Amino acid sequence: MPTIITPKPMSGFPELLPAEQIVFNRCLDTVRRTFELFGFAPLETPAVERKEVLTSKGGNEKEIYALSRLAARPDEDASTEYALHFDLTVPLARYVAQHKEKLVFPFRRYQIQKVWRGERPQAGRYRELYQCDIDVIGRGSVSLLADAEMPVVIYHVFTAMGVGPFVVRLSNRRLIQGFFESLGLSPEQITAALHAVDDLEKIGVDKVRALLVDKAGLSPDSAARALAFIASSEHMGTEALLGHLASLNLNERFNQGVAELCSVVQNMRSLGMPDNAFKVDLSIVRGLDYYTGTVYETRLLEHPDLGSVCSGGRYDDLASYFTTEKLPGVGISIGLSRLVLRLLEAGVLKPNAATPTQVLVTTLDPSRLREYLGIAASLRAHGLPTEVYLEQARIGDQLKYASRKGIRFAVIAGETEFAQGQVKVKDLSSGFEHVLQPDQLPAWVKEQR
Amino acid sequence: MPTIITPKPMSGFPELLPAEQIVFNRCLDTVRRTFELFGFAPLETPAVERKEVLTSKGGNEKEIYALSRLAARPDEDASTEYALHFDLTVPLARYVAQHKEKLVFPFRRYQIQKVWRGERPQAGRYRELYQCDIDVIGRGSVSLLADAEMPVVIYHVFTAMGVGPFVVRLSNRRLIQGFFESLGLSPEQITAALHAVDDLEKIGVDKVRALLVDKAGLSPDSAARALAFIASSEHMGTEALLGHLASLNLNERFNQGVAELCSVVQNMRSLGMPDNAFKVDLSIVRGLDYYTGTVYETRLLEHPDLGSVCSGGRYDDLASYFTTEKLPGVGISIGLSRLVLRLLEAGVLKPNAATPTQVLVTTLDPSRLREYLGIAASLRAHGLPTEVYLEQARIGDQLKYASRKGIRFAVIAGETEFAQGQVKVKDLSSGFEHVLQPDQLPAWVKEQR
């Protein structure tokens, strides 16, 4: 007898039962299908990168899991040069720098993979999670049209996924930087001010005001003007706001930001984005200094505490740590694990069956096994996920098995049916039974769906 | 300027260009769709397990990657309790033991995930690879019918994937054990003899004969009889072989193995498995002592050096390290990374396009952007993966972009077309051009595919 190791859940590493896994996979499929609909090509990088690749930018060491070989000799260094990626942006940068001579630009790629974060897990935070990223990367430049596509892709993904009401909020970093420049701030002050504004939703307007004065060195009057400027987007419609911004004419950078924002909004609409699915929101700045133009966040209106479920923006230089060539781009990332697990908890996404099986061929009479297996083969040949009840059990138990797994149709055939060259099919969702010839079965089942 | 880290390939961690990735993903989809067609439910376990779970069985420590936090304080232990899984069987065992009260049995699950192996990579071996597993698990027992399903699933997967000619070879461990018992061997001798036979293909008949005599302690005569017995399956047809085996009547265990093998073959045929896709091969024993009945291997006839690309078998007890409850089952595992990468190299699987995009909407006249974006939106609304050419470029360069990415259709519209309320669509594979109304475009493109 081996020693029994009692399995227990691992904090931060989500694991689902089959019915939930089916919902999760359906969401992954929706993301993937939508990304492909917009012409993004699949990319998958290894889960591991060289450590120096992951630490190139600095600041993430705390959350990186390094790999070592478990069984090293005592005199041997077990550590390896590898670690698990913590996002998909660094691997993308490394990939594009490494393979750029073989890629066609603008390079449009999606990447749906797990990432790992070695932090102490807090409520609702994961150590292993799925990210779903798209980016459009150029050599030297990328059209602002790509910035307009991103919210449209988000809109299609979340609509198809059925996540409930949501809004893509967008702004432009140049615009807000230009605004702070117009208040006479230095670049260092602007960085501090942007970080303060980024926390607006989390800490509230009074604390941000204090940060603007104490950390960023704004005068109380400038801080008030900045907060009023940012708040202006809250109560103005898109047209009015864009018109107002265009009229301010604060400086060149500000004006460029406004012009970019107007262009992005206009092209989003041409791409079919409805007005109620997006909002210009000047409080969106994204903390990362990496972003240089358009920035996005996405909120579920009924789950504001989830924060942004899809964020991103425009950057000037994707891979500055891996190549001297300028590779600007724009991208977004969906934090799928957190989103889907929350929506499962909240009952917005509902598990249904615990199996893809649509038809269970029961085995009422074991001597007729060959016929049962043949019926299953014919249903599968028509693309219908089918199981044969493999064990010996009473028909009642076989139907109970189907119900428990959420299988909708059961095929039942005994002496009576075989004598007439027919089979009975039962719709377990309605209790309705139908008798037909075996070769009519696939078409009949397909019709019912 | 940051220091540039020049990215370089990581040995054993395969990475593909988009066109190859599309082929790889198509193979993954084929596996998944086929597994679901047979009613296997999706399961995904975390990439990491607790170390003691992975080492429960022993013997795999060398290939396990353990996780540690990269940035630990000097006084802090950076090591964690986690390591990356090296296969999907141990996680399945842990999962079923942990969640068995919430699962419906027989539990039919598939699992398509990456696994990691911290070995020194040799040619063609990977440190990160995809495995695609199916298993049917019972509480207490599982019908032998499940053993018959496995080769049929393999047959459907590899046929749909287009891997070229292949044969599923199968045998039964009870049968071969019974045979060795009939020679008067002890259980220890039988284990040694089975390990010797397992190497037959790799080291040849003479070396196996030597092992049988020197390691397993068979007399030269017994060794010769064993090798003749095993060789008998090489030149006999399935019917003749099964008849011959049934006539031998060596002992109870042998007879049970023969009866099981006969039943599996018969039910495979009822499930539609053609005779040329399988072969009873008495040299198949699978090294693992874990298997107790039916065993499978799968060879590509034109790539014998790949070894078995899909193996598995029947086991008595899945999760003996994690629960005292007996959980017998049967399963197979496809080593997808090695298989697909080899078939790509060999040209059996051919990359085609570097993007899922089927239609490129060119932007001949930037003042007509709104119309171009609208055309793209309408193609997408009809499910057609569509890109708009985002940059400013001459039409010739735009078409070159489409060709380089393998996009088949290009929509072109300038003054002439707009004046007539029409667009031109060019099939880049044939050069054929067609002029039509924009609303006819989606249907036309779908017809051409």
C-alpha cells in the first residue's frame, strides 16, 4: 500500500469541474473566433523564457517563478536559466525582435495563453491565469486605424460572450500630458500626476487631489483645475466633449492627442461600434509609462469591483530591450480567468452539461451490442457527439446517468424496436419520445437542437 | 537606451511562425473535436502541482521543474511547494481523487495541455510539449468496451489530421504475462522479461534474447520459445492469430487475456474500425508496470523512427497514491508536439497562409475610408475573417501584403467602382477579378471557398 497523499486545492491556481470547464472553453473559443474574424494570426510562445528576457524591463522580479531541476546532485546547481512568463507582452516583444525578418508587417497577432505570477494570492487574484492579447505591430509606424479597431474587437468579444452590459472607456495619453504641460508641470511632475490620476477610481477624488499637490507638486488651484478637466468627461456626451476639447487649443501635444482621439472615435463608429458601448473618459491614463497615445479600459457595468477586464493602448516601442529597431504598436489584453470565474460565480454564465455528449446510446440488451455500437458510429459520422453506455446497468440507471451529465438525447432499443427495424429516441429535456428508423436518427437529432 | 538582450532560440522549447502555428492549431482542433465526438469532457488542471503529488510515484524527479520565486530576500527561502507537471496522468489521478464525489462515473475526460520535462534535450525531444489524453475512469470497474473505443478514437483523430498511413498496434498484458507464467517464470522474472520485450523494436531480437536469458533468467530454450511466440503475430492475419491464441489454452491468466483481446477487436470493428488500421502485435507490452490489460501503440508507417505517436492502455488503479478507492480505467496519450513538428518538417502537413484573414479590404482612396471600414464590418458580420489595409501604401504594395500573408481575396474600390455603387474583388490565387455590389460580397466570397 502506498502512502496516501490527500489532494487539496492550491490557492491561486483555479481548477474547474467539467460543466464549468465547458463554459470556460466556450469563452476561450469566442475570444479566439473573434480575434480571427479581425484577421489576427495565432501565436504561441513557450511558457518559459530566459530569465534575463523577463527581467529586462525590471520591476517584475517579485512575481516571477524561476525553474530549477527538482533532483540535482548535491554538488550540482539545480537552478536553470529559465522562468515562467508573467504576461504575454514581454514574450511578444522577444518573439517579434527575434523573428522580425520572417514576419509580414503590420504584424497582427493574437495570443491566448496562461501566465504565472508568483505573488501571495489575495482574494480574486490568481497565480495562474489566462490572458488573451491582440496587438498590431509596425516597423517604424502603425496607422491610427489600428487604435480604432481595438475597441471594436472588445465589443464583439464581450457581446458574443454574453458578459452583460459593458463599456469600453478610452482616452489619449498625449492629450492628458499636454493638459498637464499647459499647467507648467515638468516631465517628472507629469509622470507623478498621471500615476495619481490612474488611482482616481480606487482612492477617490480627495486623495488624488492630495497626491497631485503633495507628490506631483501642483498648486491647489492647478490640482482643482486638473480634477475639473478630468471630471468634464463624466457628464458630457461624446460629441460635446470632443468639440469642447478641440476648442481648448492648449498646446501642440494636447491638440495632437485630441485629434487622435477624434479620429479613433470616428473610425470606431465606421467599424460599427455603437455609441452606448464606449465612452471617452479622461481619467483613463493606464499607469504604465509604456503607453504613449490611445489608452483603453473596459468595465462591466454590473461588476464594477472587477475593475478593468480588458485594457491596453498605443505604445511607441514594443521591443526596446531586444532590438534597436523601433516597433510601435497598439494592443489590448483580456484577463479571462478572473472575468469568467466571476461571471460563473455571479450566475451570468451558467454551466449546463458536464459533457459535450449530445446523444447517449443506451445498452438495454447486451446481446445487441453490435447494433448499439453501429448506431453510435453513424451518429458520430454525422458530427454528433455520442456516447455508448458502456457498463451493464438497468435502463433507468442509464437514463439517470444521461440526466446527471446533462446529455439531452437517449437512444433506446430493445426487442420491440429491433423487431420493427426501429429505435426509440427520448428527449430528456422534455420527456418526449420518438420512434424512427436508425438511419433517420442523425437528421432528427440535428433538427431538434 | 536600454541594454539590448539579443533573443535566441531555447533548445527544447519549440516556437513556430504564424503559418506553422495555424497548422498546429488546426491539429489541436482536430484532436479536440474528435475527443468531443466520442463524448469526452474537457478538463484542464493547473500547470503546477504540489511537489509531493508529482513525486508520489517516484522515479520522475530528474525531469521535474520546481518553481521558486526569482526575487526573494537573502534571508528568505525562495523555493515554493510547487513544480510543473511532466505528464497529464498524475494530475488526472489527483483531480479524480480530489473531486470524485462531484464527478459522474464512468468519468470520460480529455485533457490537451502542455507538459514540461527538465531533461537535457536530445534531438527531437522537447522540454515543453503538448500532450492530448483521453481516459475512461470507473469506480470499482470499467467495461472492456472502453478498451475498444480507444483505437477507434485514435483512428478518427489521425485520419482527420491527415498524418499519412498509420497502424494502431495492440496487445494485452495479461496474455503475455500468462504466456511467461506458462514458462514457469516468477513474477520478478516476468517483470524483467516484459521490460526486455518492450525494447524489441529499439535493440533488436538478439539483444532481447540476451536480456531474457541474462536478466530475466530464462533458459535459452524458453527465450527462443518466447521470441517465437511474440514473432507469431508478425506474419499472421488477425483472425488466424486470435484463433491460434484461443487454441493454446496455456493458463487462466493467458486465456483471460486472449478473451479480452478478442472482445476488444470485435467491438472495435463494430465501432467502424477498418482492419487495415490496426494490428494485434504481441511485442507491444508498454514498459510501465501500471498497465494491466489492453495496451496500445501507434506507428506512422512512413515515419517509423518517430516511434509510437499515441500509446496507452488499461490500468487497475489510477490514483492509488491519492485515495484508497479503486479507480480502474483505460486511456491513451498523443504526443502532439513531436508528431506535428515532424510532419511539418517532412512536408506531410503544409503551412499555407500566415493569417486567418480571408479578405483584405484595400484602401485605394483614403478619403473613402468610411466605406472601406463599412465593407469590412459587413464581411465580418457574415463570419468572414477580414482585414482592412491600415497603412497608406500604393495598391500594388497592398496586394503584395495580401499575397505574402496568403490572403486569398482582395477587395478593391476606387472612383470608378464607387461611382457605379460597386466594388471589385480579386481572387489572388487565380488572378480572377469580379465586380459586384457591396452587399453581394459576403455571399460571393463564401461561394468561392
